[in-house]
Amino acid sequence: MATFVRTQAIEHKIGASGRLNLSVTSADVVVRGVEGGDARIGANFSIRASSEEEADRVFADVQMVVDKRDGVLTVEEPDEHGGLSAMVGR
């Protein structure tokens, strides 16, 4: 099986005093505060699959769950069902 890389880009204007809620279990998380009112998140996925098409299907199922509200961005890992952690490394 080959490894395919996919990236989920998430952006939302939360304002200078906005709130970002990030809920992940990966140890490979880097958080950096910058000036401005935009929150930007890049979630990289390494997917083991037999084809690009299969990797795309897996990526569609494992993307981060995003909730954008006025002044708030919430990003969470999806509930894991069916052993997805065996196919995906974040």
C-alpha cells in the first residue's frame, strides 16, 4: 500500500479577541499566535491506501470537524469508527 498526503485548510475570521477551540489527540500539534484576527489551521493527513481514489474517500471521512461562529472557531477530530486510526496518521 502506498502513502498519500492530503491537507485540510481551515480559515475563519475570529477577531483580535476571538477564541479558537482545538481538540486533537496527536502529539504533532504546533500552535502559534500571530497578529490579526484570522485563525488558520492546516491539518496534514498521511493516508495508506491502494489508489488516489481510495485515499480521497478516506480523507473525506477523516477530516476535522469544523464549527465557525461569530468570534469562535472550533476544530475537533471526528469520532473514530471502523479502525480509521489504522489507515490514517496525522
